[in-house]
Amino acid sequence: MTKYTKMALSAIALTLIQTQAIEAQEFTLPNAQSGSCYGKVVIPAKYKTVTERILATPESTKLSIIPAQYKSGTERVLDTAASTKIVTVPATYRTERKTITVSPASVEWKTGLHPEARIASSAVLSSARSGGINLETAPVGSCYYEFYAAPQYKTVTEKVLDTAASTRLISKPAQFKTVTKRILVTPESTKLVKVPAQYKTVTEKVQVAPAKKEWKQTQCHDQDCAIEEMMCLVDIPAQYKTVTKQVLVRPESTRSTVIPAQYRTVTSNELAVPATTQTVNIPATYKTITKTQKVSGAKYVWSNSLAEKPGMQRANSVICKVATPAVTKVVTKRVVATPATSKTINVPATYKTVNKTLLVRPETTKRTVIPATYRNVTKQVLVSPQEVKWMPVLCKSSMTFETISRIQQALTNAGYNTPVTGSLDSATKASIEAYQRKSGLVVSGLSMDTLKSLGVF
């Protein structure tokens, strides 16, 4: 051993002696009596094992998507637009009968009284008048002889109305065009998509035993040690246990997705050109009738006698004043009773039914709370700290063969197989320590409390 080593050990020994002096002042001997021995006993700290509940998974929420509800419905859409239809009501006609005078009634001088007698000419009548015959006062039916030049006639035609002018209505039906249009079948909606929560795993150190100080006994076997046994106060660090747990990074949520509306293409007829009418003029119609018209009158030289007048040539006829009734003719013609008209008939719109989907309740979310989870961690908790105190012990002078033998026998009687040798061997020390632990005594060697418990003293 070198000089410096010896000096270092001497310094350590001196420090320990000073520490023991300070400790002797701290731990005053209780009721110290002469002849009694005391030993410094380290009473270890007492711990109890406890289970601590720590958070494993924090409380979170779970989102459940309640899907939207739909129902099937129908919608009436226009198929053909409302329009009007014009219906023509044709004119009505009636037949009118009309009597027209073909030859007006007259009193004429004729060549005879028979029906086929010819009309006397104006010259003949003028001649008769100049001959002293009063033609105006002459009675009807009277006859006079005459010489005459027969009158001249011509046949003429005349246009008379047969059917009056009128109008006729021609209806033109309405024109339609086919159009297509989009109708809403399913409205735009939203769908919620669940985005799961994100967690991360973290580790955490949990203390299972606190830091403590314990007195540790050590021996110095070096010849330069001042004392053989030393008590050292040793720092025992806290004990930890690493646990893993999940920590919520982002809670569960939802993302809204737009579902576009759905449409359906339908066709319908829309009015392009409304119904109209066209008026057609129907001209009047005429018919031709034939009648006789006098061109020149006859030239007569009359005589009321059958005898021929001198210088006159008998015409071999007579004139008689004859009343000729009017000659009439019944003609028919069509006349408008009611003119042609039109009436408008409303043609209602027609519809068709289209199936569609109607939204009853939109998609929603239900939030469910997921409770936090915990895990149990076992750790030791200090109940009472370590103590160092002086306790009465059996003095070395009292460790006789008889006393040790009695102690060994008492330990055997207490159930600890300890050979009775009379010497404080390792087996005896082990039995004493076991007895002390079982009996709740301080592990302190041959303390007086242990001997009293064994019944030795």
C-alpha cells in the first residue's frame, strides 16, 4: 500500500469517526444504564404496494352517419300545352219563293177576243183614236175592225238573283311543336363521410418507487482502518416503469360530399301556331229568264164597221179591247238565313306523371362519447422512512455458551430448526433474523426485544 493510499484511507476513517460522533449526538441512548449495550440499528423504510390507475386512452367521440331518407313521389308535368280550337259553323240557307211579273196585267187592244189574238199596234190604236174611237172609254170587250201593221216584239233575257252572295269560314287547326325539357327528379344533397380519429402512441415514465436513502453496512478489512464496521447512507434512485399509451391527435370528424341533383328529360307538345279561320267569299249566283219586249207598236186604221173603208185595205182583223191579266212566274232562290260563323273551343292542357325521389330527411351525424380507458400500474409507496437508532442489545460479555444455547433452543421451540451449538454461528443468525421478520421486530441482531420475545430474559 502506497503512502498516498494510506493517507486517503486515514482521511476517510477520520470522516467516519466524525460522522459517528454527530450521529451519537442525534440518537441519544434511551434510558442508558451502566452495563447495558446498545447497537446502532438501521430500520429500513417501509413501503406498501399500491395500484395506480393511469389514463391509457383519452375520452373521444365517435361519429355515426345517419343516412338521408328519401321517399318516392310523383310530379305532374306538362305534356301538351293548353290551346284553342276554332270550329266553323257553316252558314244556313233558306229557300225563298218569289213571284215575279213576267208580263204585267194590262188592258190592251188585240186583234180578237180569243186568247191567241195579237196585240194591236199603237199605230192602229192611234189610227182608231183619230178615227173617232175613244179607246179609253171604250168598254172592254168591244171590237173594232181595223187595218193594221202588226207590232214587232223581241225576246230578251234578264239575269235575276238566284243565290245571294255569302261567305264561308275554313278553319285551320292549331300547330304544335315537340320540345324537350329537363325536370328535377332527385334534388342535390350532401353525404357525410366519416373521417376516423387519429392517435399517436407515446411512452411515459411512471414512478413505481420513490428515491430514498438507506444505511448500508460495510466492513473494512484493511489493517489501516480505524474501525472495522461502518454505516454508509446510500442514495437509492427512484424506480420508474415505462408505459405506452395512445394520445388523440385529431378527433373523429365528417367530410361533406355533394351528391349532384338528378334530372330527367321529358318531351311535351307546345303550341306553335294557334288555330285560325279563313273567310272565303262565295259570290252570288244568278239565273237567266226570258221575256218578251215590245219593239214597236202596230199601226192600225180602225173602223167600227166591217165594211171596208175607202182607201183602206182591210187588215182582216178586228181589235178588241181585252183585259189581259198579269203573267207571273214563281222563282225560288237561296238566301242566307244565318251567316257562317266560328266558335272557339278551349283544348285543355294534358299532363303526364313523372316518378321522382323526394328528400325527407337530410343525412345527419350522431356523436357517441367513447369513454377514456385506464390501466393499472403497480408501484411502491413509502409508508415510513428509514430510521437509524440505538437499541439495547446483548453485550458481548453476556454472550456465553449457556446464553447462546438457550437462545438456540428457544428458536427451535419457535419452529426454527437451529442446532444448539452454544456459538453464534451463521445458522443461528439466520434463524434470529427470520424470527424477527415474522414477529414484526426490528432486524437488529441479538436485541433485548428479541430475547424477551423468545422468553430468554
